[in-house]
Amino acid sequence: MDEKRLNKLRLELRRGVLILAVLGASKTPQYGYSLRKHLIDSGIDIDEGTLYPLIRRLAEQGLLDSEWKHAEGRERRYYQLSEVGSQVLEQLSADWRNMNSSLHTIL
């Protein structure tokens, strides 16, 4: 298989995983850059063009709360898992573990 097709499949595989990763990383307040750094430090490479639209969408869906805070001499928008987001994260995590277990058996 050529590299272009393989990369397209990798992107499809990552899409849902990124949602789970962002929700999980947002258990504590994070602003965009700190969230991206946390994900990268955890082994999940994500570019800004993917992360920022994703966190805005999750906030619009009520899964993340956001507020502006003054920190380190500037205003930053902080995101944190909402109560609904916590419930969704719990369910998606359980779904992920079940799927992962099934895939482990298949693979």
C-alpha cells in the first residue's frame, strides 16, 4: 500500500481517539497551548489546526466549560471538562476499553 493511502487510514483511526484524548486531558483547566503540550507529552501529536476547532466544538456541545482567566500577564481561555463531559468521558472510556479488548482478541 502506498504511503498516501496508509496516512489517510491513520487519520481516520485517530479522529475518534483525539476526542477521547482531549476530554481526558481536560479534567483539569487547560488553555489551548497547555492542552496541546499535555497531549504531545503524553505521546499524542496534534497540530493546532486540529486541536482548536475540536475544543471549540466540544465546548459548543457542552462537553467542555470555558472561561477567560488572567494568567502570566495575559488573558487566556481555559477549558475544563463539564459535568456532562465527565459523564460522556466515562461512557466513552468504557466503550474504548471494550473495543480495545475485542480488537486485542481479533488482532
